[in-house]
Amino acid sequence: MPQYHQFDALVVGAGGAGLMAALYASKGVNTAVISKLYPTRSHTGTAQGGISAALGNLEEDKWEWHAYDTIKGGDFLCDQDAVDIMCREAIDAVIDLEHMGLPFDRTPDGKISQRRFGGHTNNETKKPVMRACHAADRTGHMILQTLYQNCIKNNVKFFDEFQVIDVLIEDGKCNGVVAVQLATGEIHVFHSKATLIATGGFGKMWKVTSNAHSLTGDLPAAVLRRGLPLEDMEFFQFHPTGVYKLGILLSEAARGEGAVFINDKGERFMERYMPTLKDLAPRDICSRCIYTEIREGRGIGGKDYVYLDFRPEQINKYFEADGNPKRIDAHYLETRLPDIIEFARVYQGIDPIKEPVPIQPTAHYAMGGIPTDNDARVLADETGRIVEGLYAAGEVACVSVHGANRLGTNSLVDLVVFGKRGGIAMAEYCKQASFRPIHRDAAAKAGAAQLDRIRNNNGNERPHAIRKEMQAVMDEKVGVYRTGAGLEEAIDKIHELQARYKRIRIDDKGFKWNTDLMEAWELGALLDLAEVTAFAALARTESRGGHYREDYPNRDDVNFLKHSMVWKNGTITLKYKPVRITRIPPQERKY
Amino acid sequence: MKINLKIKRFNPETDKKPHWETYAVEVEPTDRVLDALHDVKWNQDGTLALRRSCAHGVCGSDAMRINGRNMLACKVLIQNIAKDGDTITVEPILGLPVVKDLIVDMEPFFAHYRAVMPYLVNNDPLPANGRERLQSPADRERYDDTTKCILCAACTTSCPSFWARGEYVGPAAIVQAHRFIFDSRDQAAQQRLEILSAQDGVWRCRTAFNCTEACPRGIQVTKAIGEVKEALRTGVIR
């Protein structure tokens, strides 16, 4: 028998955005958090380098500079009113986290310590500015732990290891979700006035990715299947410094502390491309420069990787060359970057203090996602119509504060600022709204049917083979460099895989902890998202931020200064909406 | 290289008790044990159940008993524990009820975590200037080690005292308490020490050091427990 629950406000996903929303919603109304993981397993915990806010603790800074950097970093596709909100409220959000107990590193006078990060500048001198507030290189871990601790303190209700497989939408309003309890396989219907989706990214459609196995886009796919659009899906960030072959992230904080990229000739090649910011240019640019080096034969040993060099004597050499009086030693790096130094030692057998580290770009972050307004309310179409009762925040959402390319540290800023705004907005909404009736049995039946179809399917295709082929084609054709012909091939391949997906067979026919079943269900979600990603990428015949078309290498503001909205109702429909430009007119992006 | 994975299996829907199954797997020496488990799951037997997420030692999902020692499956490379042709044994962590294959019921573990007030308590008014509370780098450094904990349970489920008595709060909960007891901003140290001085608190620790050895984050767990004991003994937190 399906089980039934009723809460004013539901939060799906227990990373930074979800927990922040839950903390604030639960101050006002009856709130529950549903997550397919234990909350502390969420991917926010892997964020390393820092969370930016113009605190000005170590040198002059202004939130307006942070906003300008964000907009320029986003290649002018950001909605500027939303960016202003984020960068202004980032200051209080970081202070709020400190008050909750977050153990930030400290300056000698006891304030929150800050460091440099890619694309964050003093707008007057154009030089890097110390804006990223950090707790060693486990800032995300400390944010996640601190928010979870505060949820425990405030008795927030959790449904851990419940996986949401459907969103209840009727007459353009959201009434809750359907989930499966992983331990039992039972279907649970959660009835709510307001539901906030905060399930993070969906990078598992690529092979080389920094994303966790769990980042499979379950909720964006569910929303898409319920006839709602996704925004800017063609914009996905490839982070320049993934561990070669594995994709594990080595934080930009390494370059913030002075590390540089080196090619096969031993050359610090970023100087050639971006003479002012050099190795601290934004991520999309660094990733393209790395691939250009590789294509022109200057990858290490002619192969498809370059080095990230953070040997102390090298860092000091480049500090000196740049006229920076700072000098560091091995102990400093071990304190500032302990985790990523350990990643290199464990996974590559390389000691970064003594040897340069092989790296390659890795699929990292979705700039696109579920469209929302500035209060995390989900949008139904390109005109800005609201889906009553439905909210989204964090990586899964597209506000859009990141535009075509996210700046480092801004994912954490986004999730605390808009998680909080979403939580407050939900609580206010719930106080004046009443529960709309739902067909709970029909909802449960439809959820169970989704799973039974997979459980009982007697085909001849292995889900893993399909997943591997999807990831291969996404790496090859929908990666850092794209072409029209390549994207068409990718779409054909995804359609072939979707057809084969209908003929899958799984081994586990049971109910309790059937991870075989849930992985197969997740593959269906990833295939749908891969399809709309490739479609949106094919239609955007320009290059902007993380979306680079070799056949259209220039930005085209006349035709493409606009957000895409994609629907999948049988066939795929694309529409566009204008970018909200308030203060900063688009300009050429030089660093 | 070729290895055998000998995995302790239990399906609650069909089995009365656990049994061992052995799978031959072709791996790269630099593969993680998690990669080998995925190879089994994805290419040989999809019914194998395990938890995993980040796959690089940060989320804490995949603590398991590998060759008799607690490790994260994603943080140990095959080449570090096996040679060509060797057998690697994998079983669930001990001391928590097995739910299916390598998955245990984590609820008793998290109940202990919640019991030690794992959150900052400070009832003073916030700074009037609207800014952060100040903390010196030395005060921040004091509890740095225990902020690394990812709640994977590798320490608690390697502890003989916990195996003997599941009511013992266990090393992970003490690590969490330590993180706040020694935070200069916190005001609830005495309450936490009171909780930890109870029958199933810190005195159940027999200094076996298994926890320190098991911690995938390199936390000096036994040392942290010792500092809590010292604070209880002397009434001084330093």
C-alpha cells in the first residue's frame, strides 16, 4: 500500500540549497526534506575553494565589482537584476553561515579569510581580488555540515534515502511529489502546498566529470516530462582542472594560491591568451586554451592533457615574474590545499609539492536548469508565468545568475542566497494558500507503473552499455568544442539509445534497495536531458561562455543575446526569452 | 590485471543468512575498489547493492570492510591492496544491521551523532556591526582536525567497544562533540561533556586506535577522544 504524507512545504534534495531553504521555510511552516542520499552525502560537500562575498576583509572590494565580474564571466547572458541580488546578499549570507558555526579560516585579526579565484577582480586595477571566503579546500564540506547541523538543531524533518520519481502538477500548479523509499521499494505520495526542487546538477551524462554518481537529473527530467520547460541547457561548464582520466576536481583555489598551467614545452601558456588574468581567467576560457594547446601538439608528450604546476618553487618563480611580493612554501600549500594535494597523491600517485599534476577539462556544472524568478518560483514559459507552488534553487535552477559560464565560488553563493530566498518565499506562500486536492491513488499508481515497467521489462539491452555510449557521445560531440554536424550526430545517437532503452533488462526484480532499478530509471532521466541539451546546443549558432561552436566561433548578440527554453512534449520545442540587462551593456570579453 | 572480488552477499527478500560470492574482474592497477564493484554490478550481477556517490572520498557513502579493514571503496586503489590473481574480500561494516549486501542500517549511527548536540551553541547577541564573530587563527586551528569528519562511520564500526555494545556513542559522535567543545565560539561544552560522561559515553573507549587507523580523512580520532577525556578529568577545556 502506498503511504501518504502531508506537509506545507517540501524540499527535494538536501545539499546546500535544499538545507538552506528547509532552515528558512521551517521557521514559518511545517516542512520536510526528501533526499535520495543521507543529507551529508550531497555534492555541495565536494565544493572546495571558497564562497565569494565582497567582505573586503583583506583588501578593498565592492559587491558591484562582484556583480560585474559575474556578468562578464557569464558572457553577458546573466539576468543582471538577479546577479545584483546575489552579490549584494552574498555578504549577509556568508556572515549568516559564520553565525551558524561555519569554521572559516581566519585573517590575523580574526576575520573571515579570503583568497583569489578565477575571474574575480578589482574593477579599477583589473587585477585579481581576494574575495573567496574559505575553510581550507573543503569549504563546501563545511557549508553542508553546518547547514545540516543547524537543521538537526531546529528539528527539521528528513526523509533520507527516498528518491523522487514524479512531480504532481495539475492545472499548472504543483501539489507535491511521488517518491520511492529505497529501503523498502514502497511508493510514498507527498502532498504539499509548496515544493522546492534542489537536487543539484546532472553531469553524469558525460564520462569525464567531477559530478557524483548520484547527479542524474531526476527532477529536471520529471519536470520536463510534466510539460514544463528547462532553460539554457546548452550551457554546461567544463572545469579546466580535472584529474586526468578520472575527472575528479582539483580546485581553482590551487591557481588562486599561485599554481599555473604548463604545456609540453614547459611554457606558461595562459600568458599568451589572457595577458592580464593569465591562469586566473574564467573556466570556459582556460578549458578552451588547454584544448587548443593539445590540438596544436603541445599536450604533454603529445597526449590529451597538460600540467597544473603547484610546486612551491615554481609558484614563487611566477610570483616574482608577476611582481607579486608574496612567497609560499610546502607547509603553506599543505595547509591551504590539503584535500586536493591528497587527491593527487591517492588517485595519481603524484606528489604535487614535487611534481606537476596531469589535468584535463572535466564536465562540472550546469548553468542551465529549471527556470525561476528571483524568489526561486518556477516559470512555466518564456513570458514569466509562474507554476504556483513550485520552486527551485541551486544548481538545478536557472535564475539566471551564471549566464553562459559560472565564475568559481558562485555556485555556493547561488545556493545559499537563492535557497534562503526560496525557503522564505515558500513559507509566505504556504501561510496564505490551502492544500489543493490530489488523486493520491492515481499518483501512486503512476509512480509504481514507472518502476514496474523497468523492473518487468524483458528486453536484451544492458543499461550500463547504453549509459557508456551516451557518455562517450556527449564527451565527444557535446563537450568543450561543438559543431553543427557533431551535434546532429549526437542527437541521432541519443535517439538510438532512447529506442534501445525501451528494451532494457535489469537483473534485480526485487523491491528492497533495488539500486539496479533506480540506476536504470536514472539513465532514462539522463537520456532525456542529453537530448534537450544537444538540441539547444545545435540551435545556438554562436559561441558564448561554455557553449563553443567551431562553425560559429563568435558571439552573436544580434541574434543570440537571449535565453533558450526547451520543452519535450513528444517532440522538442525551443523558444527564447530576452536577457534582463540593467546596468552593464554587453562588451567584448577580454582579460 | 585480474583479481577476484569475494563479496559478502545478503538479499533480505530471498536469503535467511549472508553468503559469499566470488567474481573474477579485469581491472587496471590504478582502479579503485569501487570501480571493481561497479564492474561486477554493471557487467556481471546487477543485484549487487551498495551505497556510493562522490567516488573520491568526500561524501562518506561507501565505507566497507575491505580485506578485513574499514576503508572507503572509492579511496583505495587495487594496486595498493592486491597483486595480479589475488582475491579481495569485501563485506559490510560491522556493528550495524545489514540491510542488503554492502548496505547497513545507518540510523543507529546517526542517532548517536544527534545525541551529542552536533551544532554550535552561542546565545550571545550577534555582533552589533552585523559582521562575523571574531576568532583568532590559533583558536580556529584548535579544532581543525575534527572538522574534517564526513560521517562515513568507518571509525565507529571498527571499534571493538562499539561492536560489544551498540549503545556506546562511538568515535564519530565524540569527534563531532570535540569539534564544538574546542570551538572558542561555542557555549555548550559542559552539556556535551555531561552527555559524554554518561555510561555509554567516552569512557567506553579502550584506546584501541582502530578508529584512527580506519579514518579515511586522516583525523587523529583517538587523540580527539583523549582530549575529551582530559577535559572531563580536569574540568578544563584547552
